[in-house]
Amino acid sequence: MKRVAFVVQRCGLEVNGGSESHCLKIAERMSKYWDVEILTTCALDYMTWKNHYPSGLAEVSGVKVRRFRVAKQRDIRAFNRLSEKIYPRIKEASLKEQETWMLAQGSRSPDLINYVKKHKDDYEAFIFFTYLYGTTYFVLPLVAEKAYLVPTAHNEWPIYMSIWDTLFEKPQGFIFNTVEERAFLQSRFPNASCEGPVVGVAVEPPEAYDAERFRQQYNVDDPFLLYVGRVDPSKGCDELFRYFLELRSRESAPRKLVLLGRSVMSIPQHPDIIALGFVDEQTKWDALAACELLVMPSPYESLSMAVLEAWTVSKAVLVNGKCEVLVGQCRRAHGGLWYTNKYEFQVALEKMDKEVRYQLGLQGKTFVEESYKWSTIEKYYLSLLEK
């Protein structure tokens, strides 16, 4: 059986991150075919990279996980100042300046680097998830001849740093989440061979979910919009709060906004905003079953698993129209609407009455069932190593 390492910045059931969950799901499925191990850090929080989990070998969802300590916690204020300095002059910034930013960005683990140097011949392949962090930037070049990258990339300012030009030329192959992501990277890196299949990830709902159980457990009687993910300005949450509160100032009928996920920002104190923090999988699926629709305000996504999950339970979605990936998903699925300002946000919700939501949700469900099958996804990953 081939021994394959998946490399990602964090891994754990408590980790609230799309690419991290994506990596774990793929590793779990591919463990049927390969001797799989996830190489990662001891961090739980991506803001500070503070070591949380013990180093060494553990098991998560039946997958071997080997964790290594992060050398240095991120100084958030210093990192933000550094980002503010480099962002306006990103095209002129020297390689040294950019690598200084990468060191501050994290998560760099000398223990992980040394392990890979020592044991790289023990693995037939290394599959890296997410281009943006130190676990890819500092490790992938060490095993370039057997490295594959799942970039989970989108049009954000750091990707225009020139340090990525060389990195994207190194992998032996890529796997993309959407056609929009692949087209963007082919345009951004014309000298790299950004070829590969659009694969994504399949969705696995629990055997049963209960909308009424969620309503009773959290005392949510009114209709509600649902947001699932990290509560973070970079995910468009500050804009979502503004738009929602203005909507509520104009509405007479009751409506709530329910948030599921850890917060890294202040949340407005308002009776119609209910922040439940990080919840278990069953609660998340119960909430999806109970909501009017899912709202996804992020302007930067390579694939939204929350959108796929909402469609799985036949719920319509409302997404940020500034994100080409989310709009593309909605167009292909005929499963939701999008907005680019507060007026479109309000009009979209007015248009999405019960009948429209029902139809969009059904179309989304059909799209997910036809487009995101584990059998197909597994074949694409197997084909990487067969080459």
C-alpha cells in the first residue's frame, strides 16, 4: 500500500476551517487505498498559531495525524502592521521583505521541516492543502518531485506576491475546487503548469437531522438566516451585520440571524443576532434543516462547503456577488441568489419567498448529488499517483 502524506496547517475535530476540514475528509476517504498520514502543526487557532495539541502521533476520524510544534506564535499587531506596509507596494517588495512577511504570517515549524527532510523517502507522495501558509511554503520545495497541491486559492492580495511564482512551478500536479479557481490561477501564473481536475469534496450529512430539535434547544422560534463559518471580517461578516441590521430596521415581520462558528471579531449586541459559537456536527445539520436559507457573505472562497451542505438539505443560499466562485456555484446549481450591496441584499431576500426558496433548494440538492460524488473524487486522487 502506498504511503501518502497530507500536509495542512491545522488538523482536529475542533478546527474551524474550510481547507482543514477539506483535507481531513479527503485523507479519511483515501485511507481506503493508501497508508495515509496527515502532517500538521500543534496549533488550533490560526490567528496566533499557539501550540494547543500535544506534539506527536494521534488519530482524528480514524486518520493518523502527526503534529509538530510551531516555532513562534504570531504577533497579530506586528503582522497587521507588516501587511499594511507591504500591501500598497506589493509589486515592488523585495524577496527578503516578502519572506519576512511569510515568517510573520506562519505557521512555520522547524520540527516539521526537519521531519520531512529526514523522512521524505518514506512517502510516495505529499499532498499539500492551501498555498498560503508556512506548512506549504517552507515544506513543499523540499519534496517538489513528489508534491501535489490543492491550492484553495482565490483573488486576495497576498497571492500577488512574487514569492508564489516559483512555488506554483514546483508541484507535479494540482487539484482544484472550482473552474473559477483554476482559471484564476492559470491567469495569475502563466509560467506554471496549473493544470488539473476540478474535484472539490463530497458532503456527508448525518443519518438524520431535526429542525425542531435545534429550535427548541436554542429557543429560536422566528424564521432565521444562517451563517456557518469563522466569524471574521475577512469572511465578509462585518458587512453582513451592517446589511442585516439595516434590513431589520425596515422589516416588521420577525427574522433572526444565527451564527455558527468561532469569532475573531466583535459581534453586534442585538436581539436579532444569535451567536452560538462553535457547535458539533449534529447541531450544524439541525440548524441547516431549520433555517430559511444560508447566507455566505465571504468575498473570497475557492469552494464553500457550507453552501454544498445547505443544498444537501434542500436549502437555498444567498451569497456575496463579489466572489466569482460563489456566483459560479449558484449559476451552475440554480440554487441561490447573490448581492453586491445592501439594496441587492434586501431585494434578494424579498424575492426569495417560501416557494422560490423551495425551488432553489431542490435544484441545489440535485446539483450536489450529481457533481460531488465520492466515487469520482477518489478516482481523481488515485490518478495523481498513477501518473
